[in-house]
Amino acid sequence: MTIRISVLTAAVLASFGPLAAQDQAHLEIDSPFGSYVAEDFPFFSQTLDAREFGKVTQPTNLTPRGIIVKLGHDYYGCFDPDLLRWSLIWKANEKGEYLTMDGMAPGSYRFPNRKAPAGQESLPKPIGKPVYSTPALPGWCVGERPSNLDPRDRGNSDEAEISMGPIPSSIGRFSGIRTTDKGVVLEYEVGGFTIREQLKKVGVTDRILRVLEVTGESETSIWASSGIGSHHPDFPDWQELTEAGSMSITLWDGRKLALNIQAENTPPKNSESLSIPSIPSPLIWKDKVTSSIQSSASTSAFVFDDIAAPVPNPWKRNVRFSGFDFFSDGRAALCTFDGDVWIASGLQEGSTEVVWNRFASGLHEPKTLCIVEDEIFISDRNGIVHLQDTDLNGEADWYENFSNVVAQTAETREFAMDMVAIEGGGFYLAKGGQVGSTRGKLNGTIVKVSPDGRSYEVTATGLRQPYIGYDSNSGILTSSDQQGHWKPATPIYRIEEGKYYGFQPAKFKDKAVHPAPIAPPEVWIPHFINQSGASQVWMNGPAKMGSLNDGLVHIGYNRPEIFKVFLDEGHQQGAVFPVLSGFPSGVLKGRINPIDGRLYLCGFEIWGTSGDRITGLFRVRPTGETSWIPRRIHASQRGVLLQFDQELSPELAADLGRYSVDRWNYEQTHNYGSGNFKLNGEPGQESIPVASAQLSKDRKTLFLGLVDMLPSHTLRITYRLPSPDATQVDSAYLTIHSLQELDLIEEGFATNEVDLSWDPSITSSGVIIEPTAELGKEIALRYGCIACHATGDNSQPVPAPPVAASAEGAAQIAVGPAWIGLWRSHRTFTDGSFVKSVDETYLRESILDPPRRVAEGFETEKTGVGMPSYLGVLKDHEIDSIILYIKSLAKKR
């Protein structure tokens, strides 16, 4: 069966209305999608909050990592792979309702902007009648006498946090989930035994049978928890197992529990089959789905092609791409936030359509996927899962637990954010650090998982929502983070072992203690440029990406965009340069296709982006048009070096009016984000005079001599390219922690001399003029600014909203936003981004590079007029004066 794709936007889904807190997995609403829980699949992984459910009185019965198995006849069982216990078995209510669709992925499945609140309260909760439960203690013990103690190391977690990861492997270890022709089989190790277990509903009563196949040898007994004990409501009763064989444990609410053991190859007692199925499940998703690839015209140096997702599909599944990777033959495996994995064929450049096969399901909010030697490893809240197709029918049937040693809480924000495969084996995992209730062992860390998956080491701490990138050639690990408490802007870190990066959750404001000095980033990206950082991609190996080759690309999420990152060799600082924006959905992850060498990106909507689509998959490619992306950006004691791949014009390069430079610092405190501060600590930013500009002998490298170079968190260079073939205005953003001398002769210049004798007449009016609001008003009149921007002066009326109907029915359009009340106001832009409070940074950008962010309602196609750049037209003191004038109009509305 072949299905053609139509693009479904977030706007369409928004029309469905608010989602009730207890919408069930099977509840039918006016939606193109089926239930969050795949009806055709026998299990799904999910957090289960049974702390206040029915007769379950144990306050600790919360399962952060749960495997919910469908038993049939409206019965469900939740297995805890950390503690190897059945935390709950229950029956749905009379309406068939069994689970509230709370949590991050379930709650947003049909409504992509419905985020679960932080903490551990808004979690999926069972509905119906409890049949069997256990407290949050190990489901198995090893030794002569069972213990009702939790043997796990608590680490740095809070006393009330119950999730500390799996029990020690000396007791037991979860092996994986096998889908068979007769249902789900769970496999795990206890002591020296290997156990395969299947839960079965028996008869018409609430009787549940745990069928176990035990193989191997052990020198000691093992004990199975058999439910809430009769002597103490918080501790389980135990059943001893001393030998291998097939056996069953009968679970029955309110009655004595029985252990039935039979030797191998003997008939089952009471005609009850104790056999464990071993034949892999037959093909579930037989249909293929095809989607189109929409290619972009070659209008700039880089463009992206839009690859449609497999929606609609025969199973009515929503598709929200959260991670992907490529096989060696160019096929891709993509995971969705809702637990599915798809295989895509035909992604290579030149193809016009993609063929999709659904490969796996039931995963727990996966956000990243790696392919190692053509094997799929996926990171979700349950750990790292190795997906295997043992019968080669095109679908996974063995969900192997490669590693669950990294603890995972039920906190809705503590995702396994990102994962990269390490050269030589193992993985780096990035863990979310936000805490709304209790702190877990590994919140906000980057950990290194061993090649066998059995151990880990903490590499870095103090991160909020890190996304990472790994260079297999050099071994360098990078990470971005999200602006927030102790994170004044978007950072790019070069991660070093043992370093602490400063984040402390808002919950601990009054008792936050930094355990070590806060390590600085290589680069701070201003919040108005990159409001939400995502992954990084090292452009080496098979990359065929033109001027991005051998570099580092950073992915921005809120305003979907990619940046080139420049890291100084030997110095902890660097720069970023915007490359390509306009993606119609948020982007989170990127990979290089080994066949066509292009950069592919994917992402989905939940945290808010300027894109209008739920999800997207894109191919970024060079077009052959001239690229003016710098090859290198480097700060030194006397100025900044910019290197390009093309020759520059000496005459244009010498025109200092083509350049504008300013700088500012941030305050790294518990406050959420930071304003901009001058180097002396005053609010705002300061202009830096450009004293000289010179070209290298090959005319490809530009050096700007800057007066009074000093370390700063952000140094912004805005420039009109000194080439007759380029007309655009670009900006580069540098972070400078230290300043070294740069030998220009070694860089290809004719001389090492730099003229730093600033002549104010070149960039000013012949003398240094103090900016004032009065001068700003005069300049606004001189250049006609008030023709487009209402000021309230000279009896000028305040314009109506951007578009309003006149009495005659014609549209009355204000050409530009009013300046009255603009200062410190909220401003929303056409790309979906916004500023909470208009300040000097935004106003200066609007004057020098106005097309970058256009206020809603003032698009050129609506007004018929676009604001030009005043770079090289207005001098620094004139720009500062206009800003002061706008500031003076703040209270006139």
C-alpha cells in the first residue's frame, strides 16, 4: 500500500481545542492521529505514577522507567527494569480507561504545544482496579535470606528521590524485551540464572500468572518478590527458587500467593502451559509509505530541501522526529518522540521521494539515535536500547538493554537529551538538569558509558539542557546549553573531564552551592540570535559541504537556524556566524549522509519555535553560489582577523564606514538569563572604534584594527562585505577571554604593523561628540525616520495598528513600528522569535541590519517598503543618539 504525503501544520492541530487531563490512550477525538499508545503493538514504555492509586498505599510506588505490557481483557502490567519487579498489575475501568495521558510525550501527542509542568506530579497515572503491586524495592534477592532494603547507591540525589538507577548487577540485570508470536517476553539475569518471563491473564477472575523459564546455575538461592506482604504493607513476601526449570507464580489480589515449580520436560500442572514462546513476532507493519522531497532553488550559497514525513500513514501515527542517523548505504533510521522508529530509503541527493518502513515502537520518549556498524542504538528514558531484527523480516523483535546504568528520574524535564557514539566504543550521554521536585543522581551531567554498557563515568556537571557534538578525529566533545538560571545566554562549551559548568535549578535558589569554579564557554551566543541551542555537528569525514567542511556547525532550535562555530586553537574562546535560517519546523539534531555528504537536520515542535510545522526533516546543501561565510575568525590584542575563500576589494576594504563593532558582558547569576552590561558594569553595550582595515597579500584575509581591545563576553562585528559582488550585511559574534599577539606576516600580510591611531573624522564628525537624546531627535528628522516611525513630536499622530480598515474599506498601513513606548516593550517578529524588553542591542541591530528581524505586521510585502541598512550612513555617536531618543519616548504613550 502506498500513501502520498500532505504536510500537517501545528496550526491545524491547534484547532482541536484543549486536551483534558485524563484523556485516555484509546480516547477518540477529532484528530488525524490514533492513540498515543499504538493499538497494534503489545507493550509501551512509560513512567507510571501509582502512588495514590486504589488500594496501592505505598507512597513510593512510582516507576520512573516502566514497561507496560498489554495482557488482554483490559488488564495491564507494569514492569520496572531497574528493580526487576512488577510494580503494578491492574484492570481498566468499565469504560476501558486505564491510563491518564499526562507526561511530556503523551500529553503533547495531539497538541504539540501542551508541555507537561516541571516536576513529578503531572505523570501518567493508572485508572481502574489494582490487582497486584509491589513497593519500590528490588523484585529479586540473592542469598540465604531476602532483604527488604534498597541496595542502590543514592549518590548526590535528594533523600526523597526514589530513582537511583538499576540494582547492582551482582543481584540482577535487565536484558531486554522480546516480541514473539505469542506476546511479550521479558528477559533478565538474577544471580547466576537467566530468566525469561511472561505475564498471562488466566480465566475469568483477577488471576494473573507469572510464567518463568529459569536456566543456568547458581551456588546460592534466589528469591522472587510475590507482592505486598501479609505482615507489613510496605514490604513484599518472597518465594525461593533454588533450581532451574519452568515455573509459575500465581498473583491474586486478596488471596494467598502460590509458587508452582515443575521440572523441565514434564507436563504442566493443572493443564496450565508454562512454556515461554520463542518465535519472533510476525510482521506487524506490512505497508510502506512514500513521501516527497521538495528541492529549493539555488538562490544563495546554502539552501535546504524539505523532506516530507510519513504522514498520513495506515496506523494513524503522529510523527515527531527527535533523532536520526545513517546506515553505511545511505538509508536512515529516525526515532520519534512518541516511541517509534522508521527506516527511510531514498534520501540521497537527486532522489525525488522517500520510502518509509516502520521498524520499532514502544520506546520511552527517545530523543536521539546512533548507528554503530549498521546497528541501531537508541537513547530513551529507559536507557540505551539496541534494536535488533533477529528474523530479518524488517522489524525489530529484540529490544536489548545495552545499558541502563545511568539513572533516570520521573522528572518531566530530565530527558536523556542527546547521545553520541565514541570512537572505539561506548557513548556520551547528555542529561537534562532542570528539577521541579527532587534532584536525581545525574541531573545536568554528561556521562561516558563504557563499550560494554555495564558502567559509566561522569564527565561534566552543572548543565541545564545540554545537546552535544563529538569529533571522532580529535576526540573533542562540545555541548550547548539553554539560557536560564546561571545561564545568561546560549553557550557553546568544549567539554573537559571533571569541569563544572554552573547550572543550579531554580528550586535551590536559596541553598545553591557551586561545588567548583564555573567553567566558561568557548562562545556566548546572544539570546536574540539563538534563543535555544541544540546539537552540534562536526563537518568532517564524508562531508561535502563547501565552506562548512572541516568546521563545526551548531543548531539553533527556537529560531530554526544553523551557525558555523570557530574555536580558537589553544585558547578557550571563539566565534559564531549565522549560516542558514527559515526552516519551517524546529531543528534539534544533525547528521552527515555518508553517500551524498550533505548535512541533514530533524526536529519537532513542543517547546516553541518560529516554525509552523509539527516536525521536519531537511537536507542542507551548497548550491555552487559564492559563499561569503568566513573560513576563520580570530581575535587578537590589536583587532580581529576575518578570512574568506574569495578575494576582497582593497578599495572597499579601506572604507571604514562598512564596519561597526560593539561589545558587552553578561552577569552569570541565579537570575534567569541576563541583560547586557558594559565592561565597567553599567547596563548596555559600548561601541568600539574601527581604526584601520587591511588585506593580506592574497586579498582573502581582512584584519580590522580595533581601538582598546579587551576581553568581553560578546564582541559583535557588523559589516558590509568589501566586495563588489556582495551586498549583504553580516554579523559575527566573538567571545574573548584572553588576548594574544598575532603575527600578521605569518598570516600572509605584507607588514605586521597595525594602525591604531583612531581618526574620529572617519567614523565620527571630526571630534568626539557625546551622544544625546536631543541630537537623536535632530538626526531622526534629518534622515526622515519620523516619516515611518511615530514619535509624537511635531503634532505627529500615533499610527493605528499595522493594518486597519479605513472608512472606505482600504487598508491603512503603518510603514514602521511607532517609537512611542517602544523602549522596554515586548516585540514579536515575523520569524516567531521575540524580545521581552526592547533594549540597545535590539535597536542597534535594527538600524544596522534591519532585515534580520522584522516586527509582525511590518513585512515588506504588507507595507510595500523595507527599511534599509544604515551601516556606513550613521556614525557611532549618531546611532547612540537615536537610541537615547527612542528611550526618551518610553513614557509618552
